[in-house]
Amino acid sequence: MRRLSLPDSAAPTEGAIRHAPSAARNLEPIAAVLARHLPPRGRVLELASGTGQHITEFAARFPGLHWQPSDPDPAARASITARAAQAPRDNLAPPLALNACQPGWATTLDPFDAICLTNLLHLISQPETDILLAETAVALAPGGRFCLYGPFRRGGALVTEGDRAFDASLRAQDPAIGYKDIDSVAATLARHGLTEIARTEMPAGNLMLITARA
């Protein structure tokens, strides 16, 4: 597991609970897009749930959906569990110890009606990204939607000074990681049977890509 120096790294707050400033900032914009694209009923997997700030709130806002958190980091899973204990909900499952960059995980789970992923692709390598996208496509039920949020290159280029500085910082720590190109990601998902249905501009120059299985 990579240990990166990030400007908004999660920090402990109370007991096992961790807090990430970026998760607090982007929760509302992401929730607004999800409200337009998630089904009213079904099962939703969140990959790399991190602190649990998003999925515990989403479970409250979208009660018709059953939410499954996951994260390979034991500290993250402990934070999710502690947050869920503060306001228990029947539609929020215990977190899975799932590494979405490992091949084969999709076939170990029942298909999901939606999968959400926030702020991960720039923190992993291209081979890991390719595995994650392929497995995600397999893990979706027919008609299922993949909701992907994060910073991306546009047409191969970094479009803001902040993006250029952050990408350079990431690559200095690990040359294998850094921003992925949004068109390349969409094309990879298309090869795996997921059709782009929305590409939404988000605050701070981020994007949210919604794709769906036929």
C-alpha cells in the first residue's frame, strides 16, 4: 500500500474516526450528481471508501439503496465502522476488505446496480487503473452505473496550475502514478461494455464521469 504525502490526508478525530477535508468539501456536489443518476432501489458498492464520510451520508440520503463500503486499509475500515455506529442504518453494510486494483475481485461478489469511486485513479498506476476499470465493469449488473469522480487530464493536458503542481508532486513520490486522461478512461470503460451517459464539470476543476452497462 502506497504511503503518499497528500495536501488533504485523512487525520484521526475521535477514536477510530478519521476525517478528510476534501471529502467534506466534495460531498455535496457529488451527492447532487448521484441524485440524478442512481437508481431508486438496488445495491451500491463504494470502492476505496476511505474515512467513510461519503458512504455514511449517502446511506442516509438514499434510503432505497443498500450501500456496501470497501477499503483495503484496516484503519479506513475502522473509521467506516465507527462512523456507522454513530447512526446505525439497515441499508449500510459492514466494510469489505477489498482492493479494487487486484484482479478477480468482481467475480467474488454478487453484481451491483451502481458502483461509486472518488479520488483514486490519480493515486494508482496505469496497470492498476486498467485492472480496476475492467473489474468494475464485470461487477455491474445489466443497466448498472459506474459513478467516477476525480481530477483528470483533458485531451492529455493538465488544465490548471493547481493540477500541474499536484500531478508533479504525485509523480515525484512515485513516477508510476499521476493524473489519468478522462478520454482514455472513458474509452477503456467503453471497451469493457460501459457507455458514457454523462460527464459533469465539478468544483476545483474535477470531473464526474457516469457510465452504464447496457
